[in-house]
Amino acid sequence: MALKKTDGIEELGNESLSGKKAKAVFSANVKEKKILTTFSLEPSFKEELEAVFDDLGLGWSAGVRFALKEFYKKYSNN
């Protein structure tokens, strides 16, 4: 989903829920800007990861962020 940068105030009633979430994530009010990344996975592996994340109560993107943070914690001290 691509967002257009606007200078004026938009009416929030017509905006989709995903659009509102994207604006909240990528807004200028956060300490550090987010970077949108892409990568490829086999569909079967993604389904396995989604099942693990679901067991943890996480969605796909939150699960990926969690996994990357845990990986970094484990291997950054070595």
C-alpha cells in the first residue's frame, strides 16, 4: 500500500482501517522513521511462521519484528 504525502487535513471518515494504521506507523510523530522492507519466502514456510506467531498472539509483521529482535539479542553479543 502506497501513501501519498498531503499537506492539508484529510477527512478520516473515508479512510480505510489499514490506511489509518499505515499513517500511524509511518507518521512523523515517531522517534525514528520506519523502513518498509520486502523479502521472499516459500508459501509453506510462511504458513509455518504464521502458525508460530499466532500461537504467540502476534500478527505477521509483529512476529517478524519480534523474531528479528530476538535473533539480534542472541547473536549481537558474540
